[in-house]
Amino acid sequence: MSKRVRTPLLRSLLAAAAGTLALVLSSASPAAAHYVYEEAFTYRSNDLCVYDRSEVSHGDGNGYARVDIDASTVLATPSGAYPCAWGLDRPAGYIAAKIETYVWLGAYWYLCAETDWVYNDTTSTDLAIQAWMTQPRCGQSYYATNGVGYVWNNNWFGGAVWSGAHYLPDYSFSAAEAPAELPEVGDTVGVVDGSGEPVVDADGEQVTVIVAAPPAADPGSAAATTSAGQDGTAVAEAELHPAASLLTR
């Protein structure tokens, strides 16, 4: 892939020129009611930066999720060095992405479904994956995408970005209050089954999982084949698995 300076990286270039080196340089939520996203750097260093864009939308009315992960490094020019402004090629298997889909049950977020890890299948600077719901997996409520992404550089570096909340199915109307707080990377959250009920173990204790944990192994092989999306980005189709079923896999 080309190592051109992409739009999010151009933001970094301009910010660096102005002397702004905040860890999170960009965060946007479009006003459109059915299309919600957030984007941010989840890791920055002199050698590697990881940029994450996470989206949730109504799709066909039942839900759509997408995550884009971009690897970059410093851009050296005669006028100076600009962090995170030059696309960094990573070999196949060195960029990992996963979608975690969460549902709001009135007081807490619960993990509803997630994809397997998907890895870049060729040398690339970025990876995007998308997943569709044939129906709201865990009942009518607010849903959010936690876009998880890591890049290998002798270890996994990255994190996750929450998309913001979207009520599903899209044609439903509810007086339920929109959630204001979201879990953070490393927090533990409960798991719900297909009926939207929290999963408990044999002792009646709530089953929990860790939010946005990195891949457990070294770089892996691609789990899905990429194809060009509408914006020209290579996108991999990924299947959402019910979270409760993943506990026994």
C-alpha cells in the first residue's frame, strides 16, 4: 500500500507543527442520527503510532459496526520531524483488529457479541474490518462498537476506541435514557446471552470479560480476505459471534 500522508495523519502533522503533541488528537461524532463514530490515537511513540476509528450505525436497520486501524511513524523533513505522519508498512499478520459489540441494559454496558481477531493479509499500513447484524443480537437497546486494534512492534501496541451509542433496531422508539459512561480498556464487564440476560456461572456469579485485551499470541495469519471498500480502503468482512458462546470456545 502507498505510504502517503493520510487524513488522520495529516491532522497529526498540523498539530505537531503547532507544538501540540497530545496523545489523542482527534475525536468526532457526526450529527447524523444514524451514523456515529469516534477516532483517536491509542498509542504514540517515536517509532510507532496506532490510530483507531470505531463506528456504529443502523446499517440495514439492525446494526453495523466497523473499525479502522492505521500504523504510522515519524516523517523526517528538512524543516523538522513530524510524529505519526508517515504510513508504516507492517508485514502480514502484524496489524490485528477486532470488533466488540456492547449493549446497554439500563445501568451498565454488557458485552453482547464480538468478532475473532482479524489480521492484515498482506504488507500494509492499515486494516479495516466490518460486521453486520441480521437483528439486534441482545434485544432492543443502545449499542456501541468498541473498535480494538493493535500493531506488532516486538510487542502488541494499541488499544480501543468507543464509537458512541446508537439505538437498535433503527426503527424502534424508546424513552430509555442514553448511556453517558463507557468502560475503559482493561475494565471488566458482564456478558449477556441472545435474550439480553446477563450470563452467570454455576455458582450464580456474574460472568465477566476484560475490555479490549490484546491478542494473546504473537503476530498471526489473516482470518478474513480483504476487498476494496467504497472509500478505496481494504476492508475485511468479519462475523459477530454471540459473547456467551465465546466463553466455551
